[in-house]
Amino acid sequence: MDGRCDGGYSIGRAAVKGFPRAFEGRRMATTRISRSRAGELAGPAPIFVLVEPQMGENIGAAARAMLNFGVTGLRLVNPRDGWPNPKAAAMASGAAAVIDGAQVFETLDAAVSDCVYVIATTARRREMSLPVLGPDEAAAALNDRVGGGDRCAVLFGGERNGLSSDQVARADAILSFPVNPAFASLNLAQAVLLVAYEWSRTGETPSIANPLAEERRASREDVDRLYLHLESQLDEANYFFPPEMRDTMARNLRVSLTRAGFTESEVRALRGVVKALSGKKGGGENE
């Protein structure tokens, strides 16, 4: 069944120019590559995080789209129908490198705790001070950071409601597609395909050197600890006033800390500042 697979169409041959990031340095224009080796040809790439996905078929279609463009890192947050899911495996149509390696997490915070840069995909306007990037801008930002050795993630919301505002607040930036404003909803796998495609195109230009490569950026877990430390002290000081605005104020505070892009040493210093202002002694970075 040359060039074809269940439920879709495959060209059967891959051109190097069309897949610069995923297949860099591979001469494939006249060479057939078996599906079992597809994952081996993928280079460093961002992790795609599907948050509370519902249908196994959509997870499988997303996995297939990812591998089409050389992205293999898949994380699932609280999938409705559990995991593993035979419907996802069937719909993935051979993308075993993605499906077999998928990781499952109970919470979004756990899924991105080891990431230092996170982009959230959403079509809705949000009342938070996050930069809004187009697909090409987001891909370029990811390319720079992944090229510098950072672990990065892209968040995709579930089929019913997408990402909540609290989930978006965990991100450093928002990715919004230039779709028809009267009909902006994208299927989960379609959104994944668009991001993966834009990511693959970034390999056509060399990545800019990361000036902070020698100093590691703080992980999302470290930044969350800083936020929780600061939030607890602000609660004690009755900072969040009036009470009905507390959730919005706290969310904006989290966004500000996340967006700052602190290094590990900066987070440690800020933890010390918060502890000093609270009148407590000792280092706070391990609390």
C-alpha cells in the first residue's frame, strides 16, 4: 500500500527542504523511511501538552500530526477516557513513537513543572498581561529556547472549552491563530498540526545563540514555589483587597512572575527577599 495509510494520505517520500527541523541533515528526497524509524529522525523539539482531552481519536490524530513534523514529546493532563486508549493508537496510524512515549499527569502544574518556557494556545481574549504571538512568532521563540537547551512546552485545551484562564496563567505567552473571528474554533488535532508545521519551518534559519545558556532558567516548579511563597505572605499582610478581586489579583501576580523569565539564581534571591520581608530567618528556596 505504497503512499497510503488508514484514514488518510501520505506522500511516501519526504523532502529535506520541507522538513528542515525534524529531518535536518538527512538526505531523504529519494529515500523511503519506514514508519518504525520515524521517531529516530526527530531532533530536539518542544513538548506538546494536551490538557484534559476528551476523545481518544483526537489524541491519536494529534500524535500523527506531531510526528509528521518531527515532534515526539506528548504529555496528557487528566484525559477523560484514561490512558492508554486503543482509539488513540488506531487513529495515530503508525505514530507509535509519540503514542508509546506519551506521559500522563493529573495536573497541569505537574505536567510543566520541569519546563522553563510555556506557550498556551487560545482563541479567546484574556484579561491578563501576556504577550500574544502569531504562529510564526511562537515557533521562532520556541526555536531560540530549544536551541539553547531549554525544555519548552505548548499547551492545547480540551475539545469542549479549551484552556481556562487559570491554565493560561501558567504560560509565558499566548499563541493565537489568525482564523475567521466569526468561526474561530479549531479541532484539537488541527491546532496541533498548525503548531507542529510552524515549528518544522524554523529549521530553515539558524537559531540565535542564547545569551543565558550558561545560566539555567528557572523551571516552572521553581517559579510556582516562588509564587506560592509570595502569595502566602501577601495573604498574611491582607494585600488582596477587596476580597472579591482576590482571584484576579493573584492570577495577574502569577502571570507577572511567570512572564519575567527568571533564572534559577534569581528565583533563589527573590525567595530570600520575600523571607526577609516577612521577618523570618533562613533560606527559603527549599520550602
